[in-house]
Amino acid sequence: MPPESSLDTSSLDSLDVIGPDTYLENGYPHAAWKRLRRESPVHWFDLPGGVGFWAVTRRAEVVWISKQPKRFLNAPRLAIFEEGAPPEKRDIRHLLVMDPPEHPKFRATASSWFMPRAIRARRAEVERITRELLDEMAGDGETREADFVNDLAAPLTLAVLADMLGVPREDWRLMFHWTNQIAGSADPEFQSDGIDGSVGGGITDARDGMFQYFTELSAKRRAAPRNDIVSVLVSSTIDGDPMPVMELLSYFMLLVIAGNETTRNAASGGLLALIENPGEFDKLRRNPDLVELAAEEIVRWTSPVIQFCRTPVEDVEVAGKLIKARESMCLFYPSANRDEAVFEDPEIFRIDRKPNPHLGFGIGEHFCLGANLARLELRAIFRQLAERMEEVELAGRYERTRSSFLGGVKRMPIRYRLRPS
């Protein structure tokens, strides 16, 4: 077999690391990222219309850039899209597009709900919801089939987050629908013509519907506050003034999407990894106490958030490349999470990996607000699966979301046998 360097002599410029069809058909472009890490860890790619970006693929550079929020801004470009920016209103103002000094002020308004102590208090509830969902799936312990995304991963994350927000149970599926429409805006299944016939109406209608919903819920909580995040945010202030309406509604939208989209995709991808690596699943069954390490490895392995963009405020040299001010830099977290310089055998899924300094939740000022909640949910899912799942296999082809921004699994049919509780 020829050496790896001679297997592919194509130009680096021809590598596709941003096309959503590549992600839909083949999954993450790990081979392309591996080559970029080795040959050009900060590499320029042109896009149609004269817009291009720098692909940042090594962990060291991703960390260095992420820890300088005043030098590398989140605004004005959230992420890189092959087709250009998604159809969104330019006045949407959530945490992901905020920079200092705004970002820490807005983040602090809800941060207490996601601190370790607050999340630990929810453990019994999360374990209960997980157990009840698995009970429904288990039946009498016979061999059955189900869609893991629809029957466990999605309803668990939705139930937990909706309860924290104060969204009533009858509206949970509506939140799920809107999440799919917005996060999967590049996927034809989640697109629809707008009410006025405009293209991209799926995301527009979903966003407007969500904004209207939380406008009404906010009014109810102002009149009669409860112990939920909506009540907290509607009463919060920024520099002594009430949170502006658009920032408030954008906050709710971000919590709904980020709070269930990423964790359900990690859970689905995690079970897929265990099915494809049955020895690791057996290891977890024999020792469920490994679940904390397993959850971290699942986040590293699946890396549900594919990329975010950073924009330098001045010219800067990174990995030997001169980056001009206002040029877009795309940070690829799945690539950083398989960096050979950091991870031993990075292309092997190992549930007891330690240390595991993955960037699945980001790093720096924009470290995921819901990381503690995501960890709690993943540990609950895989602890109970390890205790109760007697056999499992794919019952058909799993389907990915057409997106180069969020790595989603739309459907994952499984055939399984679960021990009744």
C-alpha cells in the first residue's frame, strides 16, 4: 500500500469542508480535515460571490482564537454557509452573535439556572423522564423497533428544557417542530414556502411563530411570575434597563434550539457509535460507572456543533498565515477534537478515554451555557441504556440532516430488546 501522502494528490483547494450535501451523504469530512491539519491548518477557501473563509482545523489555533473575544469577534458572521447566510433577520440578537462587553451581561441573566448546583438538583427528574421513556420503548421486554431520535433523544431533551422554560407539555412538540425548521434550514425536508410564497419560508415562519409564542408567554409571566427561566429573563435588566424585546425573544429562541438540538444529536450519535463499536458498549454494560467518561467521549466523537465563525478586528498572523481584518475564520470543532497532536488514537472511539480535552462545548467566553445540562442528560441516557439494553442494532439506514453547521441525525431506526424496569 502506498504511503498516505501519495494517496491523494489533489489540490487542497478542492477539498469540500463546507458543502451541506457532503455532510448529508458522507457525514463529517474527517479525511479532508486530517489533511488540512497536516498540510495547511489555517487554509483559505473561496466561495461563490467573492466571499471566502479561513478554515481553522487544529485544536491549538481554535483554542488560541477562542480565548481572545475582543480580538476575534463573533459578530457579524455566525457561521460559514456554502449558499451564503441563511434567511434570517439581521436584528436577531442572541448570545452567539454578541461580543464583549454585551455578551457577559446578557449571559449572566440566565447563567444561575445552568450552574452545577442547579443542574444537580434536576438529576432525579432527568433520570425519571429517561426511565419513563425507556419503559415505553421496552414493552414487555420483547424485541421491538423504534426511532431512537423520535422516541428517546428528542422527547427527553425537549421535556427537560421545556420544563425549565415553563412551556406547557401540550406545546413541546411545537418547540420540536420549530427547532427542526430553524436548525435544519438547509435541509429540504424542513423547508417550506413562506406564507407569502417566499423561498425559505420554513425558517422564517418558524422563527416568527416562536417569537409570537414567547411574546405571549412573556406577558403571562410578567403578570404572574413562576419559577422558570422565562420569568427570570422578563424581569432581568441590562445596565439598569429591561432587556430589549428582540434580545429577549432571541434569547428564548437560542435556548430552545441549542438546548435540545445539540444534545439529542449527541445522544443519537453516541448510540450509533456504541452500535458500531460493540466492545465499547459491552465495556459500559460491565461497568456503568464509566458513564461520565463515556459521555465526554460521545461529545468528542459526535461534536454536534460543527463550526462557528470568528472575525479579527485587525490583521493577525495565525499558523504562518496572514489574516486580514474582517476576513472570516471558520473554527471546525470536530477536526480539533481529532487532532493527532492532542488525542492518542483520535479516530478510535474509546469510552474510557482519559484525559479528554475535547472542544465539543467550545472554550473561552462562549463555552456552552448548557454544558452541565447536556452532560446530565447524556449520563442519564447511557447509564440506563447500559443497565437495560440487552441487544441493539440498526433496523435501517440512519438519516443525517443536510447541514454543515449542526451535525444532526434526523432518524435512527433501531431493533432492540430493553429489560423492563
